[in-house]
Amino acid sequence: MTAFLSDDTFTRLVEALAAIEPEPITGDRSAQVSEALCMVADVWPESMRGELQANDNARAA
């Protein structure tokens, strides 16, 4: 599936991913990558759909 982001969002996402440092003990970067995708690009896993929709509905009320 092709997804297009605004140039600004794409640039911020690239910058956020480039700045990720590995965890000191494990070397893992997955938590920081997930955070960058969610917070910078507003890209979320399917498992979060219900929670995000509930939050949107609560804000709209």
C-alpha cells in the first residue's frame, strides 16, 4: 500500500528516525521508531484503531 505524507511530515519523520539512538543495553530501536511513526507521522497500528476512535469521539462531544 502506498501512502503519501505531506512534505513537512515526511521531513519531520525522517529527522526523528535519524535521531534515534539505540537502547544502551539491548541496542533495540523499535520503541523509538514506533513513537516516531505515531507522534510525528500519525501512523498507528491497527490494534490502536478502537482506542484512537474513542478518543476522537470524546473530543468531539
